[in-house]
Amino acid sequence: MRPLRLELHGFTAFREEVTVDFDGADLFALAGPTGAGKSSIIDGICFALYGSVPRLDRRTVAPIIATGKVEARIRLDFAVGPRTYTAVRVVRRTGTGATTKEARLEHDGAALAGDADGMTAAVERLLGLGFEQFTKSVVLPQGEFARFLHDKPSGRQELLVKLLELGVYERMRADANARKAAANAAAELTHGQLEALAGATPQALADAAAAVERLTRLRDEIDHAQPRIDELTAARDAAARRCADAQADVALLATVAVPDGVEALAQAVTAAEQQVADATAAVAAAEQATAAAEAARADAGDPGVLTELRRLHAEHATLSERIAKGEPIVAQRRAAEAEATQRLADAAERLQAAGDALASARRDHAAHALAATLAAGDDCPVCLQPVERLPDRPAPAALAAAEAAHTQATREHTGAQQALAPVRDERLKAEQHLEHLREQLEQVTAALASAPPPQEVDRQLAGVAAADKALDDTRARERDVRRRLQQAHDAAAAARTRRDTAWTAFTAARDAVAALRPPPADRDDLVAAWTALAAWADQQTLERTDVAKAAEAEAARAAGDVAELTAGITARCEECAVVVARGARPRDSVADALARAEAHHRRVGADIERAEALRDDLQRHREAAGIAKELGRHLSAKGFEQWLLDEALGSLAAGASDVLRELSGGQYSLTLDGQRNFVVVDHRSADEQRPARTLSGGETFLASLSLALTLGDHLGQLAVGSQPRLESIFLDEGFGTLDPETLDVVAAAIEELGASGRMVGLVTHVRELAERMPVRFEVRKAPGGSTVERVER
């Protein structure tokens, strides 16, 4: 696995979005002050792949979300061999912690996984490493290997078991023991099944075959006798049916009997039909009388026309009388109008004279009239000078008298005008009303132009009333005879209904015995039809009774023969232990017994074969239990696992020795003593061997780094799991304990390791080491969150 690009947003120290571009960075350093977020970049790679970070419990994810943020989003583009992938995970806060359900893994735009668990499983298959292996081989545990170098053999064995996942052999031993227990249990079960089949013997098989043979012979005997039994049974059943049919016919014929009242019913129908004929003749006579009355009524005239003429004669007399009374009233209204007109003319003359007198008085007293129109300050119309003071002039007596006379004449003229208007309106209304009456009289006179006189109209109306009364009387008589006709029809219908009911009863009785072929019926005479049918029924009853007695005797003989043959078959069934249920056919019971015997025979044979197979299974289970027991013993902690640990430790020591010799410039190498403890060989002191605990701090770091690098290279070969894809390695801290000379040696070794094709990343705050790397990523703290800058040398 080689990271290509990492995007962090809201992840630990990186509050805002930060991108780390690893393209072309085969050897690089993550540099920066403590707490800036260098290790968080490595944590981001681990979390993107596995959903966990090494420094936290695997189920704890909430602390990785930056303070004040709701979620953290991580995206990692990485390569495995020539193929590239994209891993995205989102951590979102919840009420109780955080959730990582949103996750996906893609390749070339196609989704390989769409949830957190599926994505982790897909990454493990893709890289060949679980989370624990990844964080111990790609992110090297420096502190663990310092302890590994100096630890006791038991502690070292515990760490190797954890790193190399040798616990699988303990699980294999447990599985072997479980298989042994399962095989023993299966053997016990098989033994119990064999005991249950103890009765499956050759003798039992022979007995079952003999039973099948006996029952087969019995079935054949029954098949031989069955045709005669069937023949006798059919004859018995046929005779019984004939007897039953004849007895049923007798019972049916007993139902044929002439009902009471048939003759009286026929007489009632005849009388009702005669009443209908009589009522019909009376209706015809009444209809002729009504027709004659209607003709007389038609000749009497139209009462409507005559009534209208009577009304017009009355209206003509009334209008003539009203006109005669109205003409004097119109004359009076005209005289009153002429009088009022004269009064108005007289008032007009007096008003004209008063007006002339007033005009003369005003001319005589013009100065007084002019003064009455002026006010102080106005210009005088005579002298055209302003009027300073109005003169105090008394009104002339003649002028006042003229004005009073004019006012009185005006009042009288107005009163005359007002009095004339209502008199004229009354005259007009009277004339209009009289004219309207004359017009109506002319219309009525025109309508009566060819009408007979009033006395003739009254005579004709009296004739119409008499014709109407005569018509009403004839119609009443017609309704009465029609009602009697309807009553006769109803009575006749009721009688016919009773007769039809009687015929229906006859038809039902005859249909009931139609199968016996009764004689034809006379449908015109109900009494004769019933009499003939009853006589025929009596004769048939005698004949059918004889048939029933003969058939009953024949059925009894056939039943005796069937019972004799059946008794013989029943005895043979008892000899063969076949139980024949009541009402069942012996042949069916024997066939059932034979089927059971054949099934038992087959079952005994199958049980014999099953017993043989179970004996083979029992042997196989016992052998499997023995093998599992031996495998469990060999896989014990002091067996195969110990051998694997010794081989792994030897391989690890040899590889680490080569790395240490190179890092120490050929001075040191590693080997194991007889107690499997690490020993340092000092080649500059005549290959002197001394315990690893005697190394200085810097030398201890080099030896631990050698072990870590060797384990990282050889983990895939030593581990039990699938072959991992190790294309990157990250070294986290430990460099601060080295002196300058040793640091230089370590840096040179790391540079050479980076040139081997594997991506190598250092996490350090040692500036000298970081600046020697071709690429370094400067991680800096900032108020809004840490930032990352790529710097190339």
C-alpha cells in the first residue's frame, strides 16, 4: 500500500481542510513542533483504511473530531501495485458519541464497499493486513522493539505470538479438541442407532418374505372367488331394487284419490259464467241509453256560449244605465270649470289695474324709492356723488296704499288659478270615464249584433240543464250495471281459479304416477278425469304388489349364496391373521395387509443395509476422534507453536543482524545464546559477545530499529495470515536520543532503505534529520487549525 494523496477536514488538529500530496515522495519527513499534528497524519491514513487510530481504543472515534466541529471527513487516495483506490470515511457526532457509518471504497469510479464494516473487510482483503498487523509493520512500534530486545524469553514469546498471530495454532488445537469431542459424540450416537437396529437380522427378513407369500396366495384366492360373489351380489341388488321400486310404486299409487267437492265446484263455475252473460247484456242496454242521452245533450246547445250571451245582455243594460247617469255629471263638471275660469279672468283684470296704479305711484315718488335702495358711501345715481348720509324720509301714503292694493290683487289672482286646476281635473276625469263606458257599450252591442234576445237565451239554458240531468241519470245507471258485471266477472274468476286449482291437483297427481303410464285424461270434464285416474290406480296397485313379493324372494336366495361364499373367505382371512373391518371388503383388507407386509420386508432389508453403513460410520468416527486427539496434543503450547517461535526468532535475529551491521558501519551484529536471549557481537573487539543490555542508548536504538525493520520486511513470510502488500513504512520518533554521529548513520541507512523502492516516512521534530530528507512536510500550528506545507530539497 502506497499513499498518494490525503485530505483531512475537521480531523484532530486539522480543523479546516488540509491536503497532503505524497506523489513522488518516496522518502520524506513529517516535521514540526510537538502537538502540531505530525502523528495525526499517520492516524488519518490508518483511520481512512480501517476506521480506527492506533492511539485510541478501536471503538472510540469521537475524540478525533476537531473541537467545535460536528464531523470529520477523511479521504485517502492510495495505490496497491499498479491499481489505485480511494477510501473515504466520515465521523459524525451523535447524542451518545459518534458514528462512522458513512464510508466507501472505490476503484476507477466503481464502488467496492458502501459502509464502514464492508469497507474495513475489503481493505483487509486488498492489503492482506488486519489493523493490528498494519500498525505493527507499516507504522513501526519503536518502543515495543526496545522492550523486545531486552525482554525475558517468555515476554519475547508473548510479543511474537501477538505480532505473528500465532494464536491461530491455539485456536487450531481448540478446534482439534472440539472435533475429537464431536467425533466421540457421533460415535456414541451411531452406536445407539446400531442398538436400535438389533432386530434387523436375516431371520427377520425371511419371516417377512414368508408373510408376503401367504398374503399373496390369499389375495389370489379372493380374486378367483370374487367374480361369482360380484355376480350373486349384482343379482341380489337388482332383485332388491325391483322389490323396492314396486313397493314405491304401490305407495305412490296410494296417493291417487278423487278430492271431495269436485262436482259442486263444476256446478259453481257454470252458474258464475251465466251471471257474467246476464250482466254483459245489461251493460250493453245501459250503454245504448247513455248514447241517446249524450246525443240529446249535444242538440241542446253550448251552455258556455249561452251563459256568455246572458252575461253580455246584462252588461249592456248596466253600461246603458251608467252612461245615462254619467252625462249629467259631466255637464255639472263643465259648468263648474266655466265658473272658475271666469273668476280667474276677473282676478287678472283687478291685478292689471293694481299694477298700473302702483307704477304710477312709484313714478310720483321716485326719490323715495331711490333712497330706499341706497346705503351710506354709495354713489348717487342722480348726481354721481358719494352719499354721506341717508335722508330720513317718511313713506308717502299713496305709494303704500298702491302697494297694498297690488299685493291683495296678486293674492286673489293666485287663489283663482289654484281653484281652477282641480275643477278642470274633475271635468277631464268625468269625460274620460263616460267615454270609456261608451266604448265598452259599443263592444257589447257589436257582440250582441246577431244574438237572440234575453228571453230566448234563458229558454235555451233551461233546455241544456234538463239534458245534462238526463245524461247524468243514464250514466249513473250504466255505472251500476258495469259494477254488477265486474262482480260477476270476479265471482266467475274465483270459481275458475278453484277449478284450475283442482285441475292442477289432478295434473300433479297424474304426473306423480306418470312413469307408470296412466290413461289419457278428458280435459273438458274434471269429474270424469278424476274418476278414470282413480280406477286405473286401484288396478295398478294389485299388479305392483305381486311384482314386489316375487322380487323379494329372489333377493333373499341370492343373499344366502353371497353369505356362504363370504364366510369361506372370512375364515381364510382369520387363518392369515387379516382383520376385516366391519363393512370393509375382504379383498381391500388383504391388499392393505399385503402392502404392510411388503413395506415391512423392504424396511427390514433397508435396516440391514443401514446397520452395515452405521458400522462403517462408527469406525470412521472413532478414527477421526483418534486423529483429532493426536493433532491437539501436537499443537499444544510446548509443541508446534514453540517450534514456530524458535524458527521465527532465529530468522528475525539473522535478518536484524545484517541490518545492524550496516547501520553500525560493520561494528555490531546480533545472535542468540543458549537461552534464546539476544547477544551483541562486537566485531571491532575480536568478535566479543556481550548481552544486549550493555549497549548504550544510541546503540540500543540502532539494534531496536534493526529488529523493527527486519520484522516489517519479514512479517508476511513469518505471519500466519495472507501475504501482505508492504510498499510503505512509517517511523515515528525515537531519533531524538541519537548523538549526531549515530543520527548520521541512521539517516544514511534510511536513505538507502528509501532507495529500495519502498516509501519511507519519518515522523520527527529533529530538524537536522528532517532537512536531510528529499521531501518534508512542515506541520505548523495556527489559530484556525494546523496546516501542512510540502517542501522539497
